[in-house]
Amino acid sequence: MSQQSLIDAIPEEAKRLHPDSVKASRISHSIASLVLLIAGTVVSFIISSWLVWSIVVGAVLLIFVLGFIWAKKSYRYTWYWLTGEGLYIQCGVFWRRKTLVPRNRIQHTDVAQGPLQRKFSLAKLVVYTAGTRDASVPLDGLSFDVANELREQLRQDGDDDAV
């Protein structure tokens, strides 16, 4: 019996996120690390402990390095594709997950951008579905144009069965 992973089963029409999503993710992790470093430094000076400061610096460096590596790994294992059935999203570095958002369950979609995403012309597509489990399915790291295009394709497909 052969074992097949989800990564082996990626269809030809599957697409990756925008490559700049790696940069944006790394910058985001860097900013979070900097905030943690500043907070840890303030706390260590308040309690006057160099030991606490060195532990904080070590922990922040570890978080920074892991975030830097994670951004590329996450990009490498995230795919999406649109079929007649719906929107498929496959992701996961350690625990891989393949999600299908059926076209007939889509209620509405949103395209959102934060300041860092605007800098790189990236966006997050959020698909809201009927139901409670996975009621909103985000796909972060798309180019702004692709996110709007996907949103439009999903919206047009849902027009014919509206109540």
C-alpha cells in the first residue's frame, strides 16, 4: 500500500500565492519580533535583570528565525484552484489540509488589505459560507487583482440560484 500525501495530488490548474507574500509575511514577523523585544527590554530594565533580558533576546531571536523560515515554507505548501465544484485551498507545513468551499454554499466574499499588503499590492480573499464549520475561509497572499478576479468569478457563479 503506497502512501500519497496531499502535496502529491496537486492538480495542474493549481496556483500559488503571490511570491511577494513571503516578503510581507517576513516583514510582519519582524515587526512582531521587534515589538516583543522592546516589551521584553522594558520589563527587564524595570525589574533590573540582565538574565531576563538575555532570555527575552534569545526567545525573540528564535521567534524571528522561525517566522522567517515559516514564511517560505508556508508559501511553498499553499495552493488554490477554482473548479466547477468550488474553490479548493490546500495548505499546511506539518499538518496538511485541503479545503473545498462548494459554490452552492458561498454566501458572500470580501477582499481585504492591510497597510503592508497595500505596499506589495497583495490582498486577502475571505469566502463566507452557509454553515458553522469553516463559515469563513481566508486565502491570504494573493495579488490584489487575482483576489478581485476570484471574488468576481465566485460572485458570478452564485448569481443564478439567488433567492
